[in-house]
Amino acid sequence: MRWLFRNWQLKLSAVLLATALYTGLVFSGSFSEDVLQVRIDQVNVSRDAFVLSGDLGLTEVRYRAAAGAATNLSADDFVAQVDVSRYDMELAPEPQQLPVTVRALRTGIEVVSVSPSSVRVSVDRIATRTINVEVEPGPIPDGLEIGRPVASPAQVAVRGPASVVERIDRVVALVSIPASGIDINEAVTVTPVDIEGQPVGEGMIDIDPESVSVQVDVNAVETRTTVAVRPVVESGAPAPGFALEQLSVEPALVTIVGLPEQLSNVRSIATEPISIDGLSETRTFDVALQLPDGIRLATGEEDTVTVEAIIGPSVSSRTFVVGVVCTGAGDNACLPGIERVSVTLSGSGAALSALSASDVTPSVDVTGLVGGSYTLQLSLAGLPPGVELLSLQPGSVRVTIVEPSEPSGSPAP
């Protein structure tokens, strides 16, 4: 350390003189200082090496420029570089600190300081491996089966950083299986993955070739589906006065088997036609199913079903236009204010046909009423079984009660 203090008077004088000169230059305005952010470039990267650290970012450059050289300065007027050849490959791929060198591209500019003055750089050796190609088919649609996939070529060469190449377990070619059942014969881009199937080394790995030809035989196989049974009725009608109320079938569903394209348009299976012509009561039928070509019933399904045709009296309606009668008038006169009302009934055709206007005449009850005008509700009673009143229009009428007049004078002897 003695050399440090040797001629210290001269050294101190030189520092003081430099400081004075610098201060004088600053105050004289002969140069200026400023700061720019400059991107760091990598240089001297070997073809057998790969820089794992990627973009090295920016460095802050403080510079001093003469008065005439400071015009329109930008980051493009500087070059910041890291010499990758200084990386110790014996320690690859561990991070190492390498210096950042900066130089100005224009004269009259002096680089004062650089921050950071060094950056961490990771470099790895380039490695090459030959790896098998594995075809991974996507979900197989129902009704299809595939043969063993074949890739050509069966192997590819991968090249990249050794630490990344070592993680590659296989190279996969992903293919989707179309529902159409068409065989696959296409070029597929391959992807390197690790042992867990996750992509490896995106942007760092070169693959030769990048795509392979994949062939997969796709075959249609029989599948099954469950559909409804649809009973079929021949033309014809039940006996007069009766109607088909409901059709039921047991079992209501059947399972059928066939190729996918054959089953795709089948929504139901029809029965052999049944006849209800002239029926006046419920009837059951054991009928066969009509299966489309190429379709068969699943094992355990019966080829006949039971259809029940429920027959009941037909229901219709009939309207009568009738007068109004008074009940309970006694000696009083009852004068309805309307001559006709409309009576609509529902029931079987036979029951309605047997009715006459006198059977459906509505009435108003005026029992106990004294002379005057009243608005009274109409009522209709005595309808035969199976016949119901649908409407009575109007539902009320105005009636006038007239009491008998008293005799005048004395009776003749």
C-alpha cells in the first residue's frame, strides 16, 4: 500500500486541477451531459451455444457531448453490447455476470458511466437428439373405431439447448377424428413434450422435419340408441257416438342397433297398423314393430308391443233457442221481459239428439214475490245423465209480477 501514498502531493494536485478544469468547462458551456436508455445486444454467440437468458434489457448510459455534437442525440447513436464469448462454458448453463460495453457512434461524445455495467447471462450448449414420433388421436366419436396410427417418418431430429433437449420425452402429432368416419391421411405439425405431456422449449427447439404424414384408418361400428314406439292407426272411425280418446303403447321405448349414419335419422319406431273401425269400447292389440332396413332390436328387446285404443262416447255440443217459464207465481201473472234465450249443452251425440226444446226450457222462480219488476237469474234443471250445461245467454231476465185486481161494488142479489 506504500505506493498509494508515494508522491501524494503530485496526485492530489492533479485531481484538484482536473476538478477545476471540469468545473470550468461546465460553466463555460463547452459541453453537456445527459442520460439515455440503450438496449443491450448479444455479440460473438457461438453456433454451438444458445443464450437462455433471452432479451438482456436496457442499460442507462450517461454521456458527455461537446456543444456541437449534442444535437438530436438518441439511443440509436450508441451501441451497448455483451460479449457472450466471455461466458465460461464449463459452468453452462448456470448464470454468469458479463460486462456491458457501450460506445458512441458519433464523434464528440464521451460515455461517462453505464448502469448496469454488467448483466446475468445464461448460455447452454447446443445438443441434438433423435426422438420417436407418437400420434395422439383426439376423442373418437360414437359409432367409430380407429386402427393403429402410423406416422412417417417415425422419428425426428430435435436441436436446441442441451438442458431443454434433455427434458423432451417424445414428439407428438395431434390429430382429430372426424365424425364423418373418413380415413385420415394428412400432414401434422409435431410438438415436443415432457414426460407429463406438457410442451417443451417453445421458440428454442428446431425440429427436422417439423411435420409428419399421419395415416389413421377410421371405421364405422354399430352403436345403439333408445327411441319411442309410435302406434299407427288405419283409416276408419269408431261406431257412431264414440270416439278414440287415447292410444297407449307398452313398452313405450325400445333400444335399436345399427350404424351411426343409419341411426342418425331414426326418431321413433312405428308399429304395424291397427284398426279401430266400428269400435264402441276399449280394445288392446299385440302388434309387431316396423324396423327400417339395417336396423335391429337390441338383445332382450321384444319384437311386438301392446297397443291400447281407449274408446269413449263422443262429446259434442248443441244449442237450443227456447222461451222462459215462471214457477211459483200462484195467482199472480208473471211476464218475462225477454221471449227467447240461448241454451248450449255438451254431451254424447246420442244423448243430445234425444233432447227436445221442452226438455231444456229454463225457468225463473218468483215464489213469494209481490207485484213489481224484478231481475232474476235463470236456471235449468232436469238434464239427463251425461249432458252438461255449457252456457245460458242471457243468464238473467227482467220479469214483471202483476197481482190480481180486487172486484168493484157489491155483488148482485
